[in-house]
Amino acid sequence: MDKFNAAAWFRTRPLAGDAVVGLLIAAFVVGICHGAQIQLGFIDTWVYTGYIFGFRELAEEFGVTYYSLRLAWLVPAILFDRVFGLQTGFLLLRAAMIVALFVSLARVGRAFVPAGTARLFAALAVLHPWVWRSLFWNYSDGMGLTYAAAVFAIAMVLTDSPRRPGRLAAAGGAGALLALAA
């Protein structure tokens, strides 16, 4: 029986390698930002926080509002809150967004530079404080950024193999989520 070669396995499965690196970065960022929720200065973030914790009550009180229609942001936030609880759900959603953003940016980068370089630049982008600012508050821009990166990544995959309708549907779905989050 041959020895398992992790480096060779990840070289032949770049998405798995990206996911592992993305998880490590997410663990690092969430570890640093544990307990951080940046809500200072804007009413919008508090309105979204209200919808996350009491969508039905706010919808009954105020009806359909601009804020209530950002379902591509609200639905994942509500689901993570209901499944994992307040603090854990908040942090796990941010970790998921970091992994998705990293994997998407690394995929786009691999179209232009070697995989290692693409991962380096994706890591630098995800580790940027402005990205953290977008992710660690209850506003839709962090999710919109993640959806936008996914649209570009899926588009890059489509250019590699345009005859796969599932990928076209994935690109369309990510684009629709981006539109709903914006």
C-alpha cells in the first residue's frame, strides 16, 4: 500500500486545498474577532439585527420594507442564528463567508497566476481590515461581497467548460443572490 501524499492530493484537488486554507484563515479571523460586532454609527445595522432576531414581529409592525427584502442576507443570518444560537451563529456565518470568499478569490486568481500565488493574494484580500469591517456587522455588504466573488469564480469555471448547465445555473443563482443582497 502506497503512503498517502497530502501535497499530491491537494495539487490534484485545488478546491479542497482552497477550502482547507480558507478554513484556517476563517479560524484565525474569527479567533481574533471573537465577540466583535461592529454596529457603531448606522441605524441600518440595527434594523437588520432586528430582522434577524424577530423578522415576523418587525414585518407585522412595519409591513414590507426595503430592509425586509434583502433576503439573500437575512435568510442565511436567520438560519445560522436559529440553528447555532446568537454568538455561535454570528461567528459561524462569518467563518462561512470567509471560506466562500477565499475559495472564490483563489479560483479567480488561478486563471491568471499559479495556485500558490493565487492563494497568497486571496489570503491577503480576505485578511484585509476592510473585509473584516464588511463581515463583522449586521449589514448586507459582507454577504454581497461574498456573492460577487462567487459570481466571478463560477464565471471563470464556466469559461473552462461552458457546456455544463449546472454551472450556468450556479452562476445565475449566485448572481441572483448578489442582486437580492445589494
